[in-house]
Amino acid sequence: MRLLGEWLESNSRKSGSRLVLAADVGGPFESRVGRATALVRALAGRVVAVKVNWHLLLPYGVLGLAELAAACREEGLPLIADMKLNDIGSTDVEAARTLFSNGFDAVIANPFVGYEGAMADLIAESRRREKGVILLVYMSHAGAGEGYGLTVGGAPLYAAFARRTREWGADGAVVSARSPSVIREVRALLGEGQVILSPGVGAQGGDAREALLAGADYLIVGRSIVEADDPVRAADALIRSSFAFTPP
Amino acid sequence: MRLLGEWLESNSRKSGSRLVLAADVGGPFESRVGRATALVRALAGRVVAVKVNWHLLLPYGVLGLAELAAACREEGLPLIADMKLNDIGSTDVEAARTLFSNGFDAVIANPFVGYEGAMADLIAESRRREKGVILLVYMSHAGAGEGYGLTVGGAPLYAAFARRTREWGADGAVVSARSPSVIREVRALLGEGQVILSPGVGAQGGDAREALLAGADYLIVGRSIVEADDPVRAADALIRSSFAFTPP
């Protein structure tokens, strides 16, 4: 078992939730970090981790997200940078160092970029720091067939990405909740302790329960919570409509 | 002809240079923006554009790079965000808005993510704002064969990416300077006015002159200039060793 997977599992046992908050807060730049931090405080105990994307990372950078990172640390929630990193090794490592030295616990990367000279360096750096790397294995927007769905050597590329996730020893995979059959395939290809995080529930049309039944470990939920009038109620409804997680 | 291509060409005619500065400044966070800004001031007239990657974007975010963006604007240099964007459309557009409202003129994206629901949205947003989108067509690190070099439908994936660049109407393509033969292939597939930017000269081993002869329009140079004792001399040497550009 890997550090990140254990942390998520432990949080899930405590909270009975399998939700990862995608803190994609829009609106005026002045208030985004404060609003995201308030969301983390309000939802602690209802989510197992917090993921940030360009809504927060791009305007402020990680140095501008110290308040949010502190809230995650205090609430015991891993903070995941959804950068979909896909650069050469030296640049990926530069990004990882900036993240991991400033309160981030894991990064999402794109295995498309290959191992030698790219992901190998990122994964080694993450291991050294005891931080997480999650690989983007399948997305399901309309154009995804031009990438993840390409047939390479008789098999879909996402299957190769799932194999890379196992062989490279990443902490887990991101697979769209809108494609339960792909979740099932990826689940069968991953190793023990490697988690599947599934975005696409809610605004994007995926079904929470189906994704979990197919083998997803966690649901990444953004707009359905962030843009709800009452984010706590929205999270509770999502927890109820997915699994009632029973600690053994 | 597209806005970004015309801008680069105009700068190149004025300066006799085909260099794009990759302002990958490392070291203590406190001094990176100041050092990058000083580099831009010192190299204005010797480079045609400035590209920033995670060294600057990730710690500070675009709001923290206002000084650098102002220097680029004052020196007439387009500022390019090398994010290798590869997300769904709504997230890509969110990133583009943040960039384009804060002094950035173009973004680099990964065509792997496909058109519908992804790049279509980014390119439309960029057109609306009269900003640039450059697609990452070929990288040449050791593991690149697991992505760009995959054979799909009997042809290498980078050829499909070059065709996407033309069909989608992007401003240009990034192709590694270390692969002149790929530059030649991509050149033949791109449309009129679409530029090729080639990184990989210097520290990564690519030959400037060969890349330009193969069809690259501009060389993206980072470490060879940024880490030189005298960046201005290093840039001048690179300009001399590549093309003596002669305005017609």
C-alpha cells in the first residue's frame, strides 16, 4: 500500500465518504482563495481530499494558496494539484518540488508523455518526498477518442495507460465516472493499493453509484458542490446517493 | 496569417533573431520574477518572444508575474504560457481567461486531448480574444515514443497532431529541435502562416542551424541563455550560429 492510498482510505473510514472536493472556485480573483478555504473548512469530515486545478493554481500559484494548504493540513486532507503534468522530466521535477515544498501532497500527471526522461523523474522525486503521483488514464469528453480512445497495437490507449500506472508504481489513476466500463477495465489492470479517482459526476453527467460499483474508489466532485446553494447539503446528498460506507 | 505569427515575424525582422526566450529561472522564490524581468529587459531586441513554464507560473501564478508581463508588453514581446494544457474545455477556457486577462498573449496546449469538448473551446476563446494557441506536436526525450511516437492507423501520432494543428487553425506547433526530420514532416503538413517553435537547442543537444534549415521558424532557448554567465553574449552567439536573418 502506498502513502496516498492509505491516507485516503483512512479518511474515508473516518468520514464514511468517498468524495474528493474539486475546489474549482471561480469569480473575482480577490475572493477565490478565501472561498475555497471556507469550503474546505465546511466540508472537512465529508470529503477525503481536496483537488485544485487552474481556477486556483493559475492566478495565485502555490505561494498564494498557503491559506488553503494550511486548512487542508489542519483538517487532515491531502491536497492534490490537478496539473495534468506532461512535460520533460526536469520541468516536471521543478513543478513537483514547488508543489511538495508548499503544502501539496500529490500531483496528477499525464502518462502520455512516457517514462524515460519524463514520468520516471517525476515519480522518483515523489517517492523521495513521500508524495503522490496520480496518472490520468481516461477522460470522456466528446473529443477524448482522439487521445485516450486511440487504438494502439490493437488495444485502446487507456489500457496501456492503466498498465503504465501499475508498472511505474504510481499511486493511482484518474478515470472518468461517465465510463463505468472503462473503470472496470482499468480496475482489472491496476495493482493492489492503487486507487481510482473518478471525476465527471454531477454537472458532467456521470452516475456516482455506478462509478463506485464499477471499481472507482473515490469520486471527484466540483461544480455539484462548489456551486450549490448549500455545499454541505449537496455533499451529504452525494454521500447518501453513492455508497453508505461501512467500516469493517 | 495569424496575429501571433505576424507578431513574431515582425519582431524577427526588426531584431534579426529567431530566438524565443524560455525564462526558466530557478533558485530562491523571492528573486525569480525580478531576475526573469531583468533578463527580458537585457535581451529585448535579441529575442522575438518570451515563454514561461512552471519555474515561474507555478510558484507565483499569473497575478504574481505582473512585473514580468509589463516588461514584455513594454518591450513588444509576446508572452507565452507553456502550460501544455490538456484538460476539458471548460477548464482550458478558465485557464485561458486568466492568462489572457493578465498580460499573456498565447498558450501552449496538448492536442492529445482532442477537439470537441476540449481544444475547440480553447481555440474559440483564443480567437475571440485575438490571442494565440500553439499545439505541442513533437517532443524528443527518451520516453517520447510512448506518446508522440506511437503508431496510430499506420502513421506516427505526431503527424496526426500536425494535421490537427492545421485543421483546427492553431497559430503554430512546437516540435523538438533534436528531430530535424520530424520538423521537416510537420512543416509539410502545416498551413501557411502556422509557425514552428523548436525547443531542445543547447542543454538538450539540438542543433540550432539544422532545426531552422529543416523548417523551424523559431528556437526556444532556456538554459543556454538563462544559466550563462553573460546571457546577452550567449544569445548573440546563438543568433550568429543559427541564421543571419536578412530582411527581404
